[in-house]
Amino acid sequence: MPTVIHIMSANATFQQIEALRRNREKRHRLGLFVVEGVRAMNLLHSTGWPTEALVYAGGVARSDWAHHLIASAAAPTHYVLAAELLARLSARQQPSEVLALAHIPADDLARLPTPPDLLALLFDRPVSPGNLGTLIRSGDALGAHGLIVSGHAADLYDPETLAASTGSLFALPAVRVASPRAIEPWLARRPGVRLVGTDEHGGVAVDAFDWRGPTVLVVGNETRGMSAQLRERCDAIVRIPIGGAASSLNVASAASIVLYEIGRQRRGAAGAPPRAQWSAR
């Protein structure tokens, strides 16, 4: 049975929970982040993600969904709040019925699956939590096996990241590394995996590149693109041909287009075979 703690005022425990929403340093020091939203909560539960606590209001009517979640979720602590305190914690206009405090996993590249047809994403120094979350959602939907976030970047566990991922953060393994150099030992143990960058000035169009081999798709910073170090390290750099008045695409949108093309080729879609080949350095 979980330990039930009632919180009727904005005491120190409540303030600590509230700080997890807005304070990145606090999240990572405590190793916890706030989960909100029906789909996110369902995936948190169904994937067995380690959860420290559930947070919900006492003395209110609840949906069948909330009743089931409270009764079945494996969380050692339940915080039962006054309704007005739960409203303060919730980011929704209509406050969520149940929130969770989930554990932040270790940043260990061994958490990433490495099947023979590996498709991993490397997002270098993302600034926007919304873009980061959208890329997680697209990676989950379009066949990626994992995500690496390199350098000083938006927080994987920011509420905005989680909201934009619509819960896919719990389905797509994601790991942070200090710099792209940190993945070199991981790559060295996986010969044949190529790094392919994306850039508007890339040497080959995305649909003319052969995506069938194991790949780490590199996505650059929203403003500066890939670092010079990553650009030099890439085995190839592809571009998305665009027209119209737009000068470029949103980084998450561009990555989604590339992911779709990778999936199309790997499913053996009809059409002319890719023309551009790659060779490992």
C-alpha cells in the first residue's frame, strides 16, 4: 500500500513539488519531474517507468480513468492535495485529475537499442523544449529507436518538452551527452553505423540518399545548425528541396520529413532506387 500524505496548505513539500515544474536545477538534483496529461500518464503507467508519487485532489468527484490510475499505478507515495493547490500545480486551464512525479533515468547510451537497422536521432544543442518534444514525438511515430541530445540544450524533462512529445518521451529512449565527442566510444563498438547530417546546403537530396543502412540522423541547433565538429564528422549531409517563399523549415518539421523518407525506403516503397551511396570512413 502506498504512503498517503495529505497537503492542505502550500507547505514545504508542496513548494518542492511546485519547483519541479519550473526549476531545471531542482529537477535534476532530486532526479524527479512532473508528468501531466492523460496520454502521458497512460504511457508512464503502461511502460512501467519508475514513478515516485501520484498527486491528486482529495474530496472531489473523479472519472473512471482517474480512479483506475490511482488504484493501479505503482507509486510508493500518494500526495492528496487541497483542490486549489492541485490547480496551482496543473498547467491546464481545466486542472488535470492526476499528476505524477517520475524518476529521471541515467544518461547512459547503453539505454539505447541498437538493432541491425538502427535509426537513432542526435539533436545538437536544441534551444526550444517544444522543438525537442516534437522531435521525440516524430521519432516515436516514424520508427526511430532512440534519441541523443548533445551539448548545452533544452531540458528533456521540462514540462513543455513533455507536453510537445504527448507522452512519447516514455516510449523513445532519450539520453543526454555533454558533447558529440561523447558518442565516439559508442559508435566505435558499432562499425558500419554512419552519421548523416541535415542542412539546407547538403550535398544530396533526402530522397536520393540510400537510408537502408544503420544510421544516426544528426539534427542541428535551430539557429546555427550543426556544429563544425559534427559537420566534419558526418559521413554525408542531406538537404530537403523546398520552394515557395519559405527560406527554411522548422527543425522538427524537417527532421520529420527525413524520418518519413527513411521509413519509406526501409519499407521497400515503390519508386526509383536511391542514387546516392555512402561509404564508411
